[in-house]
Amino acid sequence: MKNLNHTIRLFIAFLLLLLCKMETLNAQNIKFEHQLKEGWSIESSKKVNTTGDKISQKGFDDSKWYKTTVPSTVMASLIANNEYRDIFMGDNLDKVDTTRFRTPWWYRNEFTIGDSSKNTELIFEGINYRANIWLNGKKIAAADSLFGGFRIFSLNISKSVVKGKNTLAVEVFHQKKNEPSIGFVDWAPMAPDRELGLWRPVKLKISDKTSLNNIFVTSKIDKKEYKIAELQITAEAVNNTSVVVEAIVKGRIENINFEKKVTLQPFEKKLVVFNASDFSQLKIKNPRLWWTYELGKPNLYNLNMTIETNNTVSFSKTTTFGIREVEDYITAEGYRGYKLNGVEILIKGGGWVDGMFLNDTEEKVKAQLQYVKQTHMNTVRMEGFWGNSERIYEMADEMGLLMMVGWSCQWEWNAYLDKPEDDFMSIKTPEDMNLIVNYTRDHVNWLRNHPSIFVWVMGSDKLPRPELEKKYHVLFNEIDSSRPLLMSCKEMDSEISGKTAVKMRGPYEYVAPNYWFIDTENGGAFGFNTETGPGPQVPSLEVLKSMIPEDKLWPINATWEFHCGRNEFNTLNRYVKAFNNRYGEQNNVEDFTFKSQASNLESMRAMYEAFAINRSKTTGIIQWMYNSPWPKLIWQFWDYNLLPNAAFYGARSGARPVNIAYNYGDNAVYASNLNPQTANNLQATIQIFDFNGKLIFEKNDKIAVNGNASHKIIDLPNDQNYSKVYFLKLKLTDENGKAIADNFYWLSTKKDVFDFKKSDWINTPLVEHADFKDLDKLPKVKIETENSIKKQNEEYEVTVKLSNPSDKIAFLIELSIMGETSGKSIVPVLWDDNYISLVPKESRTIKVTFPASALKGEKPVFKYKGWNVE
């Protein structure tokens, strides 16, 4: 009997343990965070003749309000409701009555609470610019403290929520010109509503007696053999009650578990730290490291953190992180560079900008990040927007892209922030400094687990003033010392942190391809050029027609200029002057837009090639810009609607990890290798053709290229009878004959010559121009094409074979996938290569992929055109 009772007690204990575990397991499935995305309505306060206490009650009639989702600015909501049609056509944007946005707008939403006894928080990740907030007839926050476009606000609404339906009303006020918030600088006009509204998600966070905030994982790795990584995990444990609470904070990473007991005083917030020195299980053997996609796999881990009180999970959150280590270094020449897991990496990237109305969809963001990879870039520079949600960082983590994240130069110039200018960022009052520090704290806490972010940038064109920089260093020492800081993207000397050791000396306007090789003072291929580029990238005629009315398509006019940049960049004059001198004046818009692609390709390709060939002197290059906040003619690899121009393919060619390229500076051919390991057993083929397609020089060579280095293969001969325009064909294959790189150049015996004495931050003027006008005299060529289309899952793949059976050059062939009915290009689209030239008897096979959803019910059709192709 005694043994039986003992057995029963053991069985009951087992059942209790099992129930406890089941309760914990079920609690893990509770949705502790919920986004309030659907069911919103908005309206102008001018049309709402009542107050927030009435609007935030059940039964209020908002049936005639605009329906929307959040995040969404007011302007984005109005466009979604067809209030403004063809907003980007011509100068329609300029015709919008901005006064309607200078009064408050209301946002209203109803949401359901299942258990009103829980601790409930309402989180606003982005309000622009200030707001009064009511819930169930009560004012819970006021605009005198709830302000700042980049603040993240958490409001405890536990005493205000009721079981069942709750009603939320938000009265939002626009940002004023002297308030540091969102802006586009000279990249685009400011949105008519000045980005008024709830531009980032609104969320509910529900917990029990305790909760967790600001979970953070950092790693230190063995950078020689990569066999050990030591993790540190921190989280803020919060007591939501007025009594002392005993709690257990637990963590789980795959099969690794750790926990710590904590005592929390009433309403206390306590930092809980798990170090590898105290928790040996956080010393990870043979860790799966996070790399950029070029260097390896972007491996990610999931960390689940819970806090338990009374054997019940009070709150749980899963965070994704990567095991990796980033650091900066200074070269012998004094240039700043960056390392990932101990490996020096050439930063190759572009500037990112959100859409003008901050309404980029997840699909559009994903497509653009895929474009970044397609162009062989490894970095996105975020300046002053940081995305309308966290998804862009999650996708960058997954894709293996680096993110260079920082504040915008709009806070440095009186034209964009209505404050007096001086040598520093125009943030000088204690109130403004505190606001910016709070902006930074909120964003770093929000995003710091993303392995893609490798540097925090606190200034663009200027330094933060010393008082502010001191605050930054204190802040980052507290919340993130795992990454480097960069106080300005310009070459400056801080009295606090020393030299920035980067440069921002231009150009931003057109320069010929040889500039990047021969300039030694400004934007040329040395150091880390944090933003630069060859200026305008004129898009295709199809894109042009989406923004310029038919009667304004030609000649170039004020409507074109409206779709350029602002201030110094509201014209194509510099570009057109060089284009006319080099390629000849065009008399119609079809020829100008198509032939501009030759200029786009050669200019952009040379920039990235120069930084690879000069790898011993270079650490980074950021093109200004990748994308467009609206349809425009300047600074873009792809247009607002995602159709790439030839600059995209020039960048893809120039930024290959292993490449063969022409040096416009010394008239030689180089192989470059941006990988850390040596590239062995390469076969280089160099061919020169005259204008008529005759092969006048050929050389084949076996080569090897050290890691992060370049190798001169040959100086091109000077003793050939070159025609005024001639062609250079370069191929690089591996030991199995597989193509690694394929480049084609059109060259002129008349060289581009710069007046470097007249260089400024915009550009360096040309005094003599290369002459490609004879390209219009190329004989017509008929090429042969084959294509096959197959669909796999939700993606199409088209394989195109191009053959040039003639003895002439087939120049600049543009490949397109169009909708059969609409005749419009399918986007997004990932071509292996485009704007292709074929030498005599050459054949090439090109592949392109695109999502089935991009067809929108149409059938895909392959089309092509060329400079001299029938």
C-alpha cells in the first residue's frame, strides 16, 4: 500500500509537470503582438465637426470617411481612394492644393480585445509629426509630448481597454519646416502632405504580469578558423504590476536552453544579461555564420525569449539574428574600410530611397532588393528614411545584403530644415538634440538584431556638433557597441572621434568613363566614396511616357526638368551637352532615349570597374542612387515602376566579383578579384575589332588573380590601324571553359579630356570629347533569335539565344519581355545581361526570370531592338 501511494504521488506529479509544460507550450502559441493594419478610416478635421472623445466611441459614423490601411500617409490614402489620378504625370504633383494638409487629419480604427485584464500596450512605430490620441472616449496621449516623425511610442492602455470592441482615434498634425523629420532633399519634391500621418505600423502588445523589451543578441567569433562563437543575450524584464514579482527569463536557440531567475520590484524594468562566460551553452561550436551572399550563406538563427511568472508564460517573443562580427579599419593610406567576420570587403552599393508617399509594398521592396543582388552589389545605404517597416531589414538579412543606416543631410541645410546653417548639422538646441538622440535610441533598439546592418551613420554632409556627438557615444556605449559608428559620410575631422576617413567629393553629374580611373583628387577610384555617380540616367521611352505628356515628349523642355532633381540638378543640360558632343544630336525622342542607354551603360560600368581594378586603394563605392521616389530622369538603376535602364546592366558588369575589364586610364586590360581567396586557372581572351567588324588584334592568356586584388593582363597595342570608333571584346572563363565575365566596349581614338582645375562637388567639365557619332553609320545587321519560355511554380524563366551570323558588329541590343496585350514591359525582371553587342559570328544565350504575378493575366512576349539591328 505504501508503494502504491508513492506510485500514485509520482503519477500525479508527472501529470502536473505535463500540464505545466502543456500550459507553457500553449502560451507560446498566444499572439502577444498584433498589428492593427486593416479597418482604418481617415478624414480631414475641416470636415469633421466634432472632437476626439466622440470620434473614439462606439457608434460614431465614419462611413463617409476614406477607407485605408496603416501604415499609410494621408496622401497615400487619398491616392489609394482615387482622389488623385496620374499624380506623377507632367506637373500634376505641383497642382495639388497643399493647404488641405496643413490642418489636422483624423485616423480611426476599431479593434477587439479578448481579455481586458491583461497588460496592454499600444505601439506607434511612426507618427508624422505629432498627435493627440483617444481611446474609448478618453484622451490617452497629447501632442505636446507625442511628437517626432522618427519616434517610436509605446502607450500603456491597460486601464482604458475594455473586453470586446475598442475604438481608437488619432488626430495627426503635419510637420513644420523647422521640425527635423522626413524629407527628400534634392532627390525629389516634398510630398504635398509633408508625409502627414501614421507612416509606420501600429501594434498591440499584450502580456501578463511581466513582459520583455529590447531583446538583443551580439556575437564574438573566432575569426581565424570560425570554430567558436560566443553570444551575449540581453533583455529588459518588466514588472507590469504594483507588487514584487518573482520571474524566470528563459531563452531557446534551437537545442540550446538557458534561464535566469529575477526579482522585480513594482513596475521595475531590469536588464537581464546572459553571457557565454556564465552560460557555457552560449559558446557555439562550429557556428553557421552570417555572410553576404557573395562570400557565403546568410545563415540566420531564431531566439525565443519568454518570461514566466507563477509557472505561466507571461510574454514570449521570437527574434531572428545572425552570428557575425563587423568592424572597421584604416588603410595605410588613411582610408576607412570594413570587415565582415575578419574579411576585408569592398563595399559596393547604392543609395536607397522610399517612395514619395512612403507606400512601398513588401513586394516592391523585395523586388528592389533582388535588383540590388542582380547588379552584383552587396550594400544598401539608407539615408533618412529607414523604411516604412522592419521588413526591408528582414529581407536584407535573408538575402545577405549589408545595410548602411543613418540620418539624412536634410537636417544640415536651411533649404530643407528651416534652421540657421553653420559648419555642423543644424541640430543645436538642447530640445532638438534630445529629440534626435531619442530618434536614434528608438531606431537602434528596434533594428540592432539585424546582421545586415554593419554601421550606424550619424551625419551625411556634415558632422553632428560636438555636444550631440558626445551624447551619441554615450548612447551607443549603452545600447550597441557591437558595430562601428560613422559620424559623417564626408571627409571631415571630428574633435571627438577624429577623421571620418571617407569621402564625398562628387561627382553627381555626368562624367565620361575615364574619369574614375584618372581622377586622383575627387571622386576617382580611391578610398571609400560614400555617394557619387555619373548623374542622369535617362530611362526608356516607355518609362518617359509614363511621366511626360504626349505633347511634351520632344524636344526636352520644362516638364522634363520638373522630373529631374532639385536646385542644381533640375536640368539635363550638362548631360545633354556631353551626349551631343559624344554621340551626336538627336532629332526625336525615340533615338535620344534609346541611344542614351549606351551612355548609361559605359558610364556606370566604368565606375565600378575602376574601384575593382584599383582595389589596393579602394574600400567602398556607393552610387547615388539605386532607385527613385517618383518617376524621374536622374540617379537611378531602375525607375519608380521597376524597369531597369542600361546603367543597371553596366553596374552588373562592372561590379562582378571576378571580372575582366578595360582601364580607360592607362589603355590596358585587367582582371580583378574581389573575393578573399585567389582565383586560379582563368582564361582571358582579348579581341579588338575595327569599325567594319574586322578582327585586328587577339590575345589569349592564362592568369591567376590574388584575393582582393587586380592583375594587369596586357597593355593594348598602339601600333594597330584603329578606325575612329573601334570595339574591344573581353572574355574570362574558368578552367572548365565556363564563362565568368563577358564585356564589350566601344572606344574612340579621340579621347575625353577633363578640365580638372574647374572641378567642383557637382562634376568635372569636359573640354574635349570622345567621338562616337560614326556609330550611326554602322551597317544594318540581321540577327537570329530563339527563345523558350517555361513556368516553374510561381516564376517564369525565358531562355534567349542571340546569334549574329554576319561579319559586322550588332550593337546595343535591348531585350524585353512584354505583355502580349498591353505591350508594356513586365516588371520586376531579372536579366542575366542586357543591352548586348555581338561581334561577327558570335552567339550568346541569356536567361531572364520574372514572377508570374507580374504578368497580370497576360502572356509574355519576347522582343528586341538594336542600334543597327533590323
